[in-house]
Amino acid sequence: MTTDNSSTDKNEPNEEQEIDRSIDIAALKKIIIALQARTNSLAVAIEKILSVPTNLNIAESILQHSTCSVLEKNNNIIFLGDIEQKTVSYCDNNFKFDLEAFENYSLPSEHLDECMATGENKLTYLLHRYTEDVLSKLFSDFVNNPENYAPFRATTSSFQESEIERLNYNLESIVEVYLYKTISILAYRLDAYDVALMYHDFVMTTYSGGIIEVSYDSGSYFKSEISKKNTEAANIGAKPKQDFRKKKKIEYLAIMNEQGFTSYADTATYIKQYVDTDKTPSYRTVYDWVSKADKKDFS
């Protein structure tokens, strides 16, 4: 393999995801479309946890169930059961895992720091992030359209007129609790466990807010929560990897200067051929580190 030291082209290629896409799409489709049957005791226990708060919990905390009359208590359970069924139907009808979109899905390379920090398989990580994005869009599409709440409202066809205002008073918070619950369980059944737990956190936060009658701007609040959680996860065990990257960037920049290369591509090619010849770091990673080091970025 030869190098052209006279090259002055430092233009960087488009960002590419360093993930092997050679997977069995048919098998993946079977997993995505047909939710896996989970009948063992552990799976049942996990789904029970993700199903908290229960209808009765929500009735007690948001609708003050214990202080209601017998008729009102009955109306509470009917009302919440109807919302639960409609939420499940909404998610069933609107959750779409587009395999073609997934095959073309990519993340900026810096997002893989979280994957590296946790030691997760890159393809699995990418699959979970795509699932998270699809579920996030599912939720945001719902809450950003006020008309979506209309079918969930208590109506005079089911309840006495005097009950309508009481049942609908905290409708948005109640619907969002059920939406988060349903999404959490859906993510779990898709094996995206971190996403399932994240949405369960959202359930409990919204539920607690409903108890004390605090309203949240769900979009901005949970966007900041997701960002914070991702940052915390990325920092776990990241220090050794940061030190390694810094060391390698310094080493690669020195090689570029010593060999007189003026092209990042030539430098990366030389390093992979004569210095770091193992599978990792990949050519793309070496190229990226050389480029950043040349720009005084040793982080």
C-alpha cells in the first residue's frame, strides 16, 4: 500500500457508523412485529413492576378515590379502564418499526461514547436508540396534538353530566401516565430494557406530579431528563477510554508530522499498515483521531 505525501487534501469523509449491518433482517422483523411471548415468572414480575401505578393507584392519588361515593368509585374504575384500553390501542395502531429506515439509521460518532462506556454491542445499541427515537416520536406526536386527548374524555354517553368535569379535571396527566406505561412495557417486550426503565421513570414523575397537581411541560422536561441520563451513562467508566484516546491522538499526530504527511487519509493508512495493525482501532477511528488532534482536540 503506497502513500502520496504530496496530497494536500484534508477534507474529511462523511461520518459513518462503525457498525456491522450484516444481520438477519427476517429474524429481526419477526422479533419486532410479533412481540415475544414472556411467560416465565421473572418476565411476569418485571411487567407487573412496569405496570405500576395500577388503575387503583391512579384512582386513589389523582381522583381521590377513597373520598368518593360508591357511584363515583365505580365511575373512576370504568373511566380509567377505558383510558388504559384506548392507550394500548393507540400504541398498537401507531407504533411502526420501519426496517428500511433502521437499515439507514445512523448516529453521530460521539454518541457511541455511551455504548463504549457501557460495553454494549454496537448493533444492539443502535437498535435500542432507533427504538427509543420511534417511541419518543410516538409520544410527542400524541401530546403535541391536543385533539388526540378528545377520545379519552369522559362523556355524557357513559357518565352522568355531574361527573364529567370531575373525571376530566386531570385528563392530560392521566392519559400521559398510561401512555408512558404502555410505551415502557412495549420497549421491554422489544428487549430495549434501558428505554423501558427510562419510560417507567417518566411514568412515576408524571404520576407524582398528578398527585400534587403539578403540571409539567412534558416536551422540555423529559428532553432534559433524557439528556441528563445519557450524560450520566456515558460518564460511567469513561475516564480510562478518554485517557487512551488522548494518548493515541498525541501519538498519531506525532507520526503525521514525523512522516511528513499532509493528508489525514495517508496518515491513517500508514498507521493501520505499520503501527496499529489490529482490527481496533478501525481505520475510521484512526482517521477521526488524527483529524481532531491536528485541530488541537485531544479530548
